[in-house]
Amino acid sequence: MEKYAIVTDSCCDMPYSYIKENNIPFASLTMRFKDKEYKDDFKISMDADTFYKYLKDGIMPATSQANVNDFYNMFSEALKESEKVLYIGVSSGLSGTVNSATLAKKMIEEDGEHKVYIVDTLTASLGQGLLLMKAVNMQKEGKSIEEVYEYLLNERFKLNTYITVDDLKHLKNGGRISGTAAAIGIVLHIKPVMTLNNEGRIIPCLKIKGRKKVMSKLKEIVSERIESKDIIAICHAQCLDEAEKLKSDLMELGIKEVLINEIGPVVGTHGGPGAMGIFFMGKERQNHVI
């Protein structure tokens, strides 16, 4: 059986216990508050309470993708004990991180016979995490790297991502919506529901008045679109009670497992406190408003 390594980046927002247990190397994106840089490394460099307090106080970090050198070093280290590497990365529609990995892949492959496979998940956070988990499980089942790679490339379009935020100013600061749209939405208590299209870019799909109605709509979307009930993932930014309530509601649909974890700093910068995302395998992605 061929030996290959599975690696990822910190945008997957998986519980650190899972990363450690499965010995998964990861490249860290970074964030800078004032003049100090922190790694986006599953809240080791900065705990979630401190990070989100900064955001609540209006102190916004600058975020940066993992660079080529980060990936070259990670791939090189993994190839000391493996013949090939499979990198499962954050959407190229959201970050230039996959591009950095692609450049490092070319450098690695020019140096010798080693092979690096790159999967642009076209999602982020626990959506990326679900594909990572699937890859790890397939590896344990004895699947080859080529089998895992091809499976993920095909199945990523069935990875449904739906996101909502509590405060539109973070989307405005990140350039996702205009200042005027944010101001009107805040006054009218509009809570957007967004998804990711086939290019892995965020697009709006619903505008709902009131947070409770949003949570109800997320359950409805899952009910209508889900095809595999093995596992669903919910990421949240300091709204665990709502995530747990949504989990309870989803279990009524016959979902076998619901993974909940807090959103990491780089992803959390753009959603802000109160952001929530839900990820599941279902009907192929839509590129239009529902």
C-alpha cells in the first residue's frame, strides 16, 4: 500500500483534537492586530474570547494567506516519510492560499519524483473540514491518493455551504457588501443567508428579517437539499447556544452526527461575532438566489 500524507490549512476550523489525533500537518494563515502578527492556528496563538472581543471593540485585524515558503516546507517535511502529499485547501474564491500551494507544488515536483495533489475545496471552515474528514476516512479504508483526489474533486460540488451573520458591518468591512446595503440591513434587522457558488465565491441567496427566522430557514434548507445524513457540520462565532439548538432541530431530520466547532480567526474576521455556517452533502450547488 502506498504511503501518502494528508495536509490542510488553518481555515478548515476543525477541532484541534482531531488534527492532533490524526497527525495532520497544516499551514497557518495569519492575522495582524496593530503591529503584532498571530498565527491562525486553531486558537493556540490567541484564544477565541480575546479575538472576538477585539472585533466587538472595533479593532479589525489584517489577514494574510499562507505563503509559498510555508507550503514548500510543509510539503517537504511530509515527503520525508511519505511518497505523495494530498493538500485539502480553502476555496480559491476566498483566499489566495491554494495559489501559494500550487506554486510550492511546482517547486517540489521540479526537485524530484515526489507528487503533490491539490484539492481546492471551493468552501471553507467546517465545509473544508468535512472533506478533510472524508479523505482521512478513505485513507484508513486503504483507498489510494488518486482515488481520494478524484472523489473530492467530484464531491466538492455537492458540499452545500450556507452562512449567516448577525452584524452586517463585518461583511461591509471585508468588501462583501456596500456601506449603504449594510446600513439599510442593520436598520431593518435584515439577516442575510449566503452560499458559495461553483467558483467558491460567496453569493447572497436570501434576506430574512430576524435571527430566529434565519435559524428556522437553515433547517428548512437542509431538509430540502440534504442527500447524505451521515454528518452535518455547524461552525459558529460565539453563539454556541444557537448552534446547539440548530443541532437539536437537525437531529429531528434523522441526521446521525452533527459536528460543532467555533469559527477560527481568519474566517471569523469576515463574519464577526454571531456568524454561523452549516455544511452538508446534498444536491449540487446552486449559483442563484433561492
